[in-house]
Amino acid sequence: MSAGSGLLTKYGSNKPHLVKNRPDGIGGEVAKLRADLAAQLAPVAAIAVEEFTNPPAAGVALLKTNIATSIAAVVYQGSDINGSVGGAQFIAPRTVSVTQVTTGNHYAGSVTFFGLDAMGKAISEAVALTANPGVLTTTSTTKFFAQVTRISVPAQLDAAGTLSFGVSGNAIGLSRKIKTRSGANPFLMFEYVNGAVVLTGTVSAVALPYGSYTPAAAPNGANDYAIYYEFDASLG
């Protein structure tokens, strides 16, 4: 009786005499090992499993609570990012937003968010403010942040406006680039919400930087999610 996949069991040393503590020839042995692994793993799908426990509902002030506009450029970081989520690592990667709380002609330029993505790589995105909004206006990034470490706000027209910074939307960013095949849309292999199997969530391959998952049951601080999907291992 046998157990396991049997991967690599038929392969042995290319040059057995070179694996007996000899000082030469190890490079060739390593090259063969790499070739053996590549040949065996090429047809094997790369599966990612991600769990997200109690990600919060979207909120316009989860990063930073209301602040007045300033006629000088301002940078917020560290304890300045004082919302309930603040500058800590997110439970799940999300898009982030700036909200113009006060209407009127107070705003100019773009707010820039700096932080880390789900793989710990530095990312940033500028979000344009609406020059003279007639109503409360929220504008979000297209990228999914796993943490916001700095928010840069350019000089505004006066000090009579109000801004807040938050987490937007129901989508959750992935940590690996989701795979598409033959131009088809990617799909979830398995999806669990609060421990139950469901088939109602959707995924996107175009969401930056690695794709996204949108559950039908929106994040609310209590819902838990686990998803299985194929990722593109060639991208690292």
C-alpha cells in the first residue's frame, strides 16, 4: 500500500559520486534538482487559502477622524492616524478613502495614501478631491491596502472644509495574483462564510495589486471568510 502523491519518487542523483561530500560538481546537481522540480510541478495548480476573521464594515473615518482643512500641506502618520482601524495592519486588505465632509469651495488637489500591500510591499495612490462638492463626497483608491502608514494632504483653499479618511467597499484584497485561464474569468474553488459552504461570492483579477474577493455577506465586524483559489505562481 502506498500513500502520498508520488511526486519526485522516480528521480535520483544525476551524478551519484558528486553527492559524497566532494568539493566539485554541486552546481550541476542543484541544476538537475531544479529541472526535476520544474518538470513535476509545471502541471500542478498553485492553490492559495486565505482566512479573514471579523473584518470591519466600511466606514468613512476608520483611518482618521474628522480634521479641518489647512492652507498648508499636512502629512499624517503614526498616532495622527487615529481612527478605530488607524495605522495598524488591517484584518483584510481593503480600498481606502477620503471623504469631504463639508460642502463648498474649500478643496484642491489630491490626497495621497502610502502603505503596504498584502505581500508587505510598499504601495501608494493619489485620490483627487472634488473641487466644490455640492454634497458629502467619498472617493476611494483602486488599490487594496493591508496597512496605511502615511496620508499626505496638499494645501487647501481655506480652513473651513472638513476631511475624514476611512475604509471603503465590501471587497477584500487577495495576497496572491489570482489566475485566469484561456481568458476566462477566475473562479473560487471553495468559499466558506461563518463556517458554511457558499457559492455567492465573486472574485476579480483586475483589482490591484493581486485581485479581490467580494463576499455576498458584507464585512460587518462579525462575518468570517475562508476562500480557496488558484494563483499565478509564475509571478512570485
